[in-house]
Amino acid sequence: MRDEPATQLARRLGYSFDDPALLARALTHRSAASEHCERLEFLGDAVLGLVIAEQLHQRFPDIDEGALSRMRAALVCRDSLLKVARRWKLAEQASVGGGERTADGRLRSPSIVANMVEAVIGAVFTDGGWGAARAVVLAAWDEALADIADGDGRDAKTRLQEWTQAHGWGLPEYVIRDAGVGISPRFLAECHIQGVLQGRGTGARKKDAEQGAAGEALRAVKG
Amino acid sequence: MRDEPATQLARRLGYSFDDPALLARALTHRSAASEHCERLEFLGDAVLGLVIAEQLHQRFPDIDEGALSRMRAALVCRDSLLKVARRWKLAEQASVGGGERTADGRLRSPSIVANMVEAVIGAVFTDGGWGAARAVVLAAWDEALADIADGDGRDAKTRLQEWTQAHGWGLPEYVIRDAGVGISPRFLAECHIQGVLQGRGTGARKKDAEQGAAGEALRAVKG
């Protein structure tokens, strides 16, 4: 049974293309063909921007737009894109012109795959729409979103705990369910405050799921 | 029977809020209250960016990402936002602090309502999701999208005609259906090439519907 690179990539993305030509184009650098990734990159950049804006708006209900903008810039920077490119193993699959790889097959410029992350997101959006693209971004950025903190260095769990204690509501409690190795998303977290379910989150790590649940709970108790 | 300002605005938007507090917040300037529009503006800016990116990507299948970026910048500039603000009559409904209006009730700074357009889009997205926000943006930007041309000054109809003639396919033909005054979108256009339906578009003006249909047809014949 063959397991082609595109199939493996689909598994890592958590998305299977109706039109595989879109994915192929997203992985084609301008040095390799005239039908290359850059238009999809333009689209994917906007998709990524909205998914991250939505998440930050939801998870940090009490910080101002200036801080939201700075947090978003940190989440969509070149380093973040390179992390996702490694997770998706794009360097192996990128179609580039001969001059773009060294003798041992490595890409000369890492920017190529950073940009291809956006192109892949644009391809998913074109192929499967907003819901599909949003799910792919959330899965790829779950750790980065869980680790992001506001300008004061406080993440969603910390902020929620400060809020509940300030209001005499004690500490939030988290209940974790583990769907098992290989299932995506693996963890589901529920956040309870004074015994009442206030938020849910999912993630590849317990921490990611808890941060998501804390963000939702913070919005619920403040709203 | 009362017809409140918020109801009138809902009609102009083509969207009715489940949570009217979101719309109220979108219309509240920071000079008027601590719960103001700026976080929704952050979100709406990203929604608007994606809707316009998607439209340009679809309607101009053959131009590069640099030109797409320039066209998007032209479509989301302050002047475009002010046109939509006038269409939605936001200046009348904006909640601003006393110092922000002149003695005769006009806003001192037009930027306030330009920014509120983005906040209203963010509010629709929060209330009704991607599909609702996309529909509101498309209705508000239909003329601007129909009027936009590529770097060479050619709109979608012109580009399609050039393409079909260059390929010996003759002229595209447009069939218009008029749903009637007061129905939104009023016009539906079909674009036929050599008798085959290749694209559909809708709009408040015939021209808008035809440009949309031409863009879809251009994508179809080139794809």
C-alpha cells in the first residue's frame, strides 16, 4: 500500500484536498514553475490573520486592541511560520528550481517554506472554505496560542485565576479528557468555576486545551 | 409601529443581530464609554481583509500577488470605509463623547465612522460567523469591487473579453435578471461564452452583477 507524500501531508494538516492540484500549487516555488504559490500566499496570509485575530479576541476579552495587534504580530511572524513548516515537513516536499537547494538537498532559504505555510492555508481555504482553513490553522497554532501571553506576561489561565480570586470565586478547576495517542485533537479540557462549567478547549497538549478552556471561561464570567 | 435606528441599520446592513449589545458596542467611540468599539475594529479589519482578498483572488485569476495587494489596499482605504459609513449612516448613530460633535451635531473627525465600519463588521462576525460577515461586506463593497481594475486599468469584463477574443471565442454575453426594487441583491447576471454558462454574479447594480459574473467566467475558462 502506497502512502504518498501528499497523503502524509494531508494527515499532518488534518485536511484532505478535493482538488490536490491546489496543494501542489501551494508547494511550488516561483523558481520551479510559472504556476506558483504566491497568489495562494496572499490569500492564506489573510486567512491566518483572521483566525489568529478571532482567537485572541476570544481568549483575551479584557485587553486592548494595541496589545491584540502586538500579540498577533508575534504569532504570525517568520519564526512561527517556520515552526509550522517544520511540523508539516514542507521543506522535503517543496518544488523549487535547481538553484534553490544545496548539493545535499537542503533549501538555501528558509523563507521559502515559511511563505508556503501561508500558501497551504490559502489552498485549504480555496478548497474547503473558512471552516476547514480555520481548523487547520487552529491545529497548527495550538501550542503557540496556548503559550502566548499578554503584554504583562500573563496567559489565559493566569488571567482567569486572578479574576476569580479577585471576585472571591476561588480557583478554577480543570477536567481533562485524553482521547488517546494519535487522535487529533488529543485533549479536551473543561474549566469549572465554583462547580459550574464555564469553558471548553482542545489541544495536542493538556496545557493547550486548558488555555483554550480558560480563555472561554474568562469570556463567560466577564460577559 | 416603531422603527428604531438599530432596526433601520440592520436593514441597511442586511443583517439582524442575535445580540444587539454587540452592535451597540461597535457604534460606541472610546470618548463615550469604556466598553468601546476598538477591539471589534481589530477583528473587523481582519474579516474585511479576508473577504476582499478572497474576492480579488477569485475575480482576477491571472494577476500576481503584488497587484492583488495594491488592489486590496485601494479597496480598504479610509475613503472606501467612509463611503460605506455613509451608506450605513453611521454618523447619526455613533455614540461619542460631547467634545466629538460640533454644535450642529456633526462629527468633528470622519475617521471615527470609518473605524466604526470595521467594528460593525467585527460585530457581525462575532454574532453570526464568517458567512454572515462575508455577506455584509460583499453587499457593502459590491460597487467598489465592480469598479476595481487591475494595474493596467482593466476590469473583469474587459479582461474576459480580451481573453475570449484572443482565443477566438467571440464576445461574452450577459443575461440579467432583475429581482426588483428593494430586493437585495437586486441583479443576477449570467455570463455565457459560446452559449455556455461560465459564471454568475450578483449586485445592487447591473454593472456589479456583470463584473462578478465576468470574474467567475474568467476563472472558469482559464482553469
